Amino acid sequence: MENMKVTVIGAGTMGAGIAQAAAEAGHEVMLADVSPDLAEKAKQKIAGYLRRRVEKNELTAGDADAVLARIQPSAGLDGAASAGIVIEAIVEDPRKKREVFTTLNRLCPAGAILATNTSALSISDLASVVTNPARVVGIHFFNPVAKMKLVEVIKGKTTSDETVHAALAFARRLNKTPVLVNESPGFIVNRLLIPMINEAVCALADGVADREAIDAAMKLGAGHPMGPLELADLIGLDICLHIMEIFEEEMGRVKYAPCPLLREMVQKGQLGRKTGRGFYEYPAR
């Protein structure tokens, strides 16, 4: 795939990571958010990451400068009008995502691919507000984007084969390994991972073992690099709960009911690393 203009909407952790990966692959990137300050702060975080790579001799200073030069912070979505591919990476709120796709439908050229980085929401639902839903696809990156090789490419009910092939090629151009997934709640990774985390929370709540024992058992017995409760803190307990709620609503199965302890901790604001307390405690940043 040739270099092209890429627009990433949402300058949070995932959006910044996607923008960096695209710029490192040689694409010109517009990183858009609701204010230029947020987008500029994201670019500065990318600059800090690239500096550390230069210090480790993983990247030359010239290459780092070239990557940064290809990232243009922006407020608003107008720049998407010239993009060959747009990747939405905002908060996991279907209403807000539909608003973004409604705007993109108006702004973007007919041949542009409209992608979402959603981790669990329906691709077809987002595509329903687009005149040509065949060009809407899921391209789900994993955190941290710079290190995680996997990308889930999700085909919605109306996504064309042409769009799927282009999305797979785009992921490979970013030096990622894409897997093709047919639309289903949670796709592959989260459908398997989040219920496992939920079950670990239930085991803790039922007094099966303490947090350290549960995490050690899965690391040493199942070969996981992190225990499920540690991982929940890293992902964010609110995100884990949200995905479980999607599963419960979409698939209507008792096995997808969120553990009451998980819901209780989210209500208390104990969301994991980002709040300093989840299943474990973390020093203030």
C-alpha cells in the first residue's frame, strides 16, 4: 500500500499510538481532537516516546524528527476531507461515534475508508449512518500500539471485500499482524479475555483465593504474562464493565453478567491504574 493521508480522530492513548504507527510507516497523519491543545499534547507525548527510542539506539534522531513532521495536530474534522483512510478512536460511546461517522459521511471523499478502533461495539450500527456503508470497517489496535503486533480487522454486515482487503493491507503496512474477524460482540480477543477477567473477579469475591494467588496461578499455571486482576487494572475496570455489559445486552446470556464486585468498584471510582487504585494500589503519577 502506498503512503497516503491518514486522519486519526481522538488524541487519547489509542489515537496517539495509531497516529505514531501510521507516521512511522510513512503516512501523513492528521491527529484530530476537540481542541488543538489536546492534539498538541498527544504529539508531545509521541515526541517523548521517540526520544527514548533514540536514546536506546532503536531509532536515529533524523528518523524521529521525520516521524514527528508527518503528524499534524488539529481541532475538528475538516482535515478528514482529504484523507484516504480515517480511523475513529474516541470514547466507547455509540451515540458519539455515530455523530462522528455522520460528519465523516458528509466530509470524506467517496473512496475514503472509514474505520473505527472500537473494542466491542457494532460496526454495522456505526455504518448505518453512512450513505455507502460498504466502506466502513473495524480496525482494532491494542494498547500499547507501538508494541502490540495484533490488529483485529472486523468486517461488518455491509463491509465490502474491497474495504476489508484495503484495511488488511493498511495494517500490514504499519508492520502489524492483522486477523480477519466477522462482526460479533467483543470480536476475538475481548470476547475471550474480558469474561476471563470477570470470572477472576468472581473468584476473588467468592473467597476462592486472594488477588495475588489468583494472578500467580494464571501466570505460572496458564503462562499468562499478567494475572487477570493486574490486567483489569491496566485496562481499566470501567472499560471491563462496559464490555461485559455489551456482551450481556447483545448476547443475552447469564454467563456474561458482570460480577457485582466489578460493578461496585467502578461505582466507587476504583478503576485501576488510571485512578491509583483498583485490585491493587498504585503510586500517584
